[in-house]
Amino acid sequence: MSACDASSRTEPGQRDRYDNRTIVVHWISTLLVLLAFVLGLTIDSFPKKYAFGALNIHALFGLSILSISVFRIASRKPSGQCSSAPQITRLARFGHMALYLCLLGVPLIGIPALLFRGHGLDLGLFEVGPFFARNRQLARILTQTHLYAAYFFAILVMGHIMAVFYHTVIRKDGTFRKMLPARRA
């Protein structure tokens, strides 16, 4: 989230940081995306007997990302004016909208890819069977789309990190510090 784009909710008396819920949701999302991406990249290297378990965990990460993202979007509040130039503000808004689209879109493509492969989803206490008849051609198309969308998402995340670097090192405006938990006195 950006001071230019996202919810500018702050803790009472602390105008220089986001509220705790926003910070926690941001960093949980970050961790889940990282874990899902790394697992997705390495899934084909798992021994056959662990392959479905790895795929299932990857899908559960995706469902978690999707759920947290829906919560995150639903709890956003409009922010005030941004102190950046209008071009930077538009770029930040575009970047954040693209990130949110990927947070929603990558799992929304991946789950049907799994189901059209003929796999269900093991949720621990119960299993959800595939809703669709097995369709290898559609599963292959969805899997490739999911893969390309994940790579596009990774490029956006790198751009997001570069923007953090820009704000932290060049502008020195404290944007990154706003997303860090408060230090205890």
C-alpha cells in the first residue's frame, strides 16, 4: 500500500504509520505470496509421492492469498492527497491496482487449473472434490496462464520494491517506515 493510493489509516497519535491491521495484513500477504511463488517454482522437483501434497499446499497458499486480498480490498478507505507529483501519484495508483488484480487473479486462475486437472483440494478436516470433469487441454491452458500471471506478478512486486527503494533512499519520505510495526518504548 502506498500513501498515495491506499488506506491512510493510522494509529491514534501516530500519523507517520499505517494502523496495525493494515501492517499485519500487508506482511502476511507478502509472506504467503513469497511462499506460494517459491513452492510454485519448485513443485515439479518434488518426488512423485509428495507432488500432490506440494500442489495442495501451493493451492492452500493461493486460497489464503485470495481470502486475505478480498478482506484487504474490502477494508480499504480512500486516502487524502498525495504529496508526490501527479505523474508519480498516477503511477502508484496504477501499480497498486495491478498488484491487487494479481493478488486476486493469480489464485482465481490457479484453482480452476487444479480442478480441471481432476484434483480436489485437501483442506485438512475435509476434502473438496473437483467440481469439473477432467479436461487436460483446458487445465494446460489455465496452468500456463497461471504461470505467466505469476511471473507478471513477480515483475510488479519487483517494481513495488524499487518504488520502496526510491521512497526510502532517494526521497527519504518515510514511506517504508509507515509499513513497519511500531517500536516499543
